[in-house]
Amino acid sequence: MNRVPEQSGSGNARVSVIIPAYNAARFVRQTIESVLSQGYSNCEIILVNDGSTDATGDVVATFRDRIVIVTQENRGLSGARNSGLAVATGEYVWFLDSDDVLLPGAIGKLATHLQLHPEVGIVAGCWDLVDELGRVTATGLDAGWARWTTGVLRRNPIREFLLRNHFPPCVILTRTSAVRACGGFDNGLRAFEDQDLWLRMARQGCRFEVVPVPVALYRRHPACMTLNISHIESNMLIFLSKWFEASPLDAETEGIKPYAYCTGWLSLAAKCCEARSMEEARRCWEVAHDWLKRARPDEEMARQVLGDIDGRPWELSTLAILRMTCPLLVAEHCWTRARLCLRDHQFGAACGWLRRILTKHPRLFLMKLRRVRQRCLHPSEAC
């Protein structure tokens, strides 16, 4: 391991950016350069070459005078991050994957937030999703999302992170001491390791905040681990078993369990669809549906599950279960789907969604029609 001299901070807290890299020669140069160009004077970059067999070592060697390089046999993402954490000297730490990119000024913005808010343990920004060519495929989580996420994480962060991972590591700056106090990442997890860490930090009372500032480009591409379906499924089950099966559950956590398994399988179904594996997606939906049957009625958690439903025809059985949990919420969901179908000129699908509202909730259907009529007569009023 090489060690570069520490920079003068000019009053800025020292930040360690840890980049685990395995066969990352294609993207890692852009990742490193995005950190070097931040203009944040008190920053160290720790690149962990996790047993790469491609040209990753040659690429990172060109930066040897400006970054710390740790070379090791392959230990996986958790092991590589933990190796970087072991040598980090910063008060704050940023875990940046080797294919993601920091946007200009990102470190300074989040570091300033932590300095001004000592009660906060983790601060997250917003991100754009990009493909392998750097083209933006989804953009702009806004201030409303940031406020909502901060709010739900303040009320019950453990429940929230059991249901879903709210953000990728590339948009998070956290206090190094808080990560070390939790033991770092679980080396037994090769996926869901970040969600597991946020849960352990929440259990120790760490406070989370989200700021409406774009800080990173989060890359999704065919070689990306997040698209390896079998890998994700096996680690998802290990993660959920760790939190729900390893020890007796209190009443609240027991109530969350069916929803957590359901949202996990829904997320996996979405990834199967992204990978064009529709039979696997159907299987995941069936398992999610089975878990939802066991759930106790809970309107807020039902609302979150609905957020993972995208309206494919074979999801109707899941909607039927959700209808028992929160019928009006499902009707609102069907109305939204109908409006989207009309927007896209899919009139047959729109009629299908409207028919579901009419047969189950005729009063709501009539109320919606009155609003549509009012909007036609008074265009300035919202539908």
C-alpha cells in the first residue's frame, strides 16, 4: 500500500473516498478523476484493487502519486470497502463504486452539511441514473422526495430500511466513527451489504438526512452486479433471514416481515423485467403475492408496496390482496394507471383500469369523473 501526504484542510473536515475496484478498467479512471476534480482540499482517495484480472491495476497506477492504493486478493465488495475503511484517516467517509461518478462540488456540499449538523450521522444527496455510455436514463429526485425521505427515516428508520434501500452508497457521506462502531460491512453479504449497514447504524441511533442536491451519477450497465439476478436473489434471502429469522421478533418487526419479503421479491421482479427475463419476473411476483397474503392490514406499508407495482396484467392478483389492506389506495392507484395509459394513447388498457374502479368503488369513480368534468369547464383547476 502506498500513502500520499496529507493535504492541508483549511478548516475543512478530512474526507476519505473509498473506491472498491474489481475488473473496473473501463470506468475507474473517470471515477477517480471525478473525485480529484472536486476542489475539496482535505480529501484522500483510497482505491482498493480487489483481485482484478484485467487492466485495473495499470489504470490506477497512473494515479499512484495522488491516491492511496490497496491491493488484495478478491474479497468481494464488503471486504474491499472494509479494507479501505481500515486505512482511512478521514473524519467522514464516502463509499464510491468504481463505475460511478461524483458531480462537481459534491463532497464540499455534503461535508458542510455534516459540519453544520453534528446530530446527523449520515447525509445523502440525489443522483441521476446513467448507462454504460454515460447517458442519463432517469433523472432528478427533487426537493419533495428529499423532504419525504428525511421524514420517514426520522420516524422509523429501521422499518424503512427493512422495506427498501432508499439510496445507493455513491450519494452518501457518513461519519467514519459511526461506520466503525457498527463493525463496517458484513463480509458474508455480496449484495444488500449497504442496506444491512444502514440498518445497523439506525439501530444504534444514527440519524439520517437527505438534501435536495445532485451529487452523483449512478451507473447501470449489463456487467453491473445489480443486474445479476441469481446473485441478488441468494443475497436477498441471506439479508432478510439475518434480520427476520436469526432471533425472536418483537410485534412491530413481526408485522413488517411479510411486507419486507414482498417488497424484496417485487424489487427482484423489476430487475428480471429489466433483464428481459419475464418468466423469472412472473415467479418473483408469485412469491411476493404469497408473502402479501400473510400481511396484517397496514395502510402506510401497503402504500409503499404499491409504489413497487407497475401495472402489468399478471399483477392483478397482488392488487386483489392489497385491496383488502387498503381498498381506496388501490383505487387511486388504478386511476393513476388509467391516466398514464390515456396519456400514452393505450385506450384499451385505460378502460381496463377504469373498469376495476367502477366495479369495486363506483362512488370514487363518479367523484373522479366529476373532477374531470370540472377541469374541462375550468382548466385552471387541478384534476
